[in-house]
Amino acid sequence: MRSRTVAAWSRCGGGAGRDADLRASADKPEDDFMNHRTQRRPWTFLTNHGHALICIARDSGIRLRDLALAVGVTERTAQSIVNDLVETGYVERERVGTRSRYRINAALPLRHPIERDHAVGELVMTLAAAAGAGRAVR
């Protein structure tokens, strides 16, 4: 039986094969993102907001609990990230019964001045394409 973390990560684009690859690469520090042998803190190219957008693009009905597990943050932080994205217009939230569905406004520009000439949709569609995303991006 797979853990909730692995299940949530799989819905955001991971897979059983990738999980096995990560476990197998634990002996190779250059391949292991969360290598406990290094003294440096791990980092990624995208922020947690970027990771959340990719997860929403891959699953427009993702639960905050699953989003938090996939991004690696608490549920409260995931809620704050989604609220940031909604308040700034990058994401629209629609209540459907007890659940929420999300849509990404792909036409808005990226926020940093260096990237401002690119739309958020370019980034999201490129990174979410592997999992057949597109339902939540407009």
C-alpha cells in the first residue's frame, strides 16, 4: 500500500517508476534531491507557488491536503499559497459541493521583472505537460 505522500506526489506528475528511481539513487548524492549527506539545504528552481500551480494544472480538483503533501508544506501553508494565487488573479476557485475546482489564468505575466515578458501559462503548460495537464489552464 502506498503512502499518502507518494499518492499525492503521483497525482502531481510522479509515478511508481520515478519513486523507485529516487529510492535507487539514494547512493548517488548527485542524483538525490533530499540527500541527507550534504550539509547544504536542498533548493529547487521553482517556488512553492510555482509547484502549486503545476499541481493545479495537473489536477484541477486537487484537495489542499494532497497539494500540501505534493509541494512539501503544511495544509495551512498550502491554503495560504492558493489564497495568494486567487487574490492575485492567477487562479480562480469555484466551489462544487464540498470541494473546490481551480482554473489557472494562463494569460497573466510572471511576476518577477526578469520573467515579466512571459505568461504564467507558458511555464505551467511546459512543466505540467508530462502528466496530460490542460484542464485547469485557460
